[in-house]
Amino acid sequence: MDLKGVEMTWLGHSTFRFRTSDGTVVLIDPWLRDNPSCPDSEKEPDRVDVMLLTHGHFDHISDAVEVGRRLEPETYCIFETSAWLEGKQVSGVVGLNKGGTVETADGLRATLVDAVHSCGITDDDGSIVYGGEPGGWVVEFSEGLRVYHAGDTMVFGDMELIGELWRPDVALLPIGDHFVMDPRQAAVAARLLGAPTVVPMHYGTFPVLTGTPDELRSQVADLDVEIIEATIGEPVR
């Protein structure tokens, strides 16, 4: 896997941190403090410059308010979720919709793309509020690296369009089953995307998430694709 000088760290479940060659920190789907897979040393980040949210479920957004208030990153998400965050006094939030691309000050480009899932935000009183539709992100780093974070989703045919339009170098795909696609579906997603490298995510956090990287490897045996089983908390460069 060639990350072109960008550092990637899996923090468990669907949370990823990227550090660019100039030190910019990008955090996707911040579930840290209550994430049983996240190392204790990573639960209170000291720097986040850009925060990207795929959808409003607790296991993707729980720390967005705390991180947003404390570190004031540029935060990007679907419009309805942005309105909820602004109501929680989080500054620097930009809402957009699917197909939209934003560009940060350091030259990073991020496009919000589709996902097939649901998106309800659990508010402070336990009620579920509408968070807009779920999505994924295609992140284009100034170093030339293109990463697709699928968010929570089942496989869908338009992944082929994501592959055609952005040609991601790395695809971060959920494989756990039950709430997301299983390894069989993820293998079809890998075929549709055509990415040379797939990093499995959203598995093993809870007993119900039974899919494994080995199952995915067996399903893509006929493809020219590298399956990288990241180690939680260990940076990959």
C-alpha cells in the first residue's frame, strides 16, 4: 500500500486519522471516548484540523461535539447534521450534500458521496432526531493520495461510478455484517470500485459484527486487490 507520504491510523470501528506531510490532521467519524476498540491514548486528541462525518449514528459522531468545541476543526457533513452541530455550539461547521466537494486551506479536497444506510442522531435526551441521509467520503490529499471511506453501507451498484469518477487508491470498507455489508458484499464492492487496496473496518467491535478480513480475502481471491488488516492505533505510512 502506497500512501504517498500520508500517515493513516485506524482508531477502531470506522474512526480513522490521517496526518499529511505538512502535519495537517484529518479525523473521520470521531467515536473515541466510548469506543471499546480505541486505545486510551487516542481518546482525547490534541489536534484535529479537519473533521469529516459520514452520518449521525452514535458510533460515528459521538465525539464530534466535544472535539468540535475544544479543537475547532473545519467540520464537514450532510446539511441536516451540520444544523444539529451548530445547535450544539460547534463552530466551523460546513453542511453540504451528496455530490458536493469542499476544499480546505491546505489543499485537501473531500467529496460527499452516497451510502445505503440510515441516519438518526441520538440527542442528549435520548430522542432520535433526523440527521439527513448517510454518506461516504472521497478524500483527495495534496500528496496525490485518494481515499474512499464508505461509511456505513451495504454494497450498491453506483460504487462503480465512484471508482470511475475518483479512482481511489485505498477503499475503507465495512465488513462486519448486521448493520453494514458482510465480507461477500464487500468483495463485490471492491470489484465495483477497482481500488488496488482495501482496508476493512466496522468489524469486531461488538459480537454481532462477525465479518472478518480473512473472509474478505477468501472472497476476493480472483481480484488483483490487496487487503490490509490494519492494527488499531498503529500508524501506517
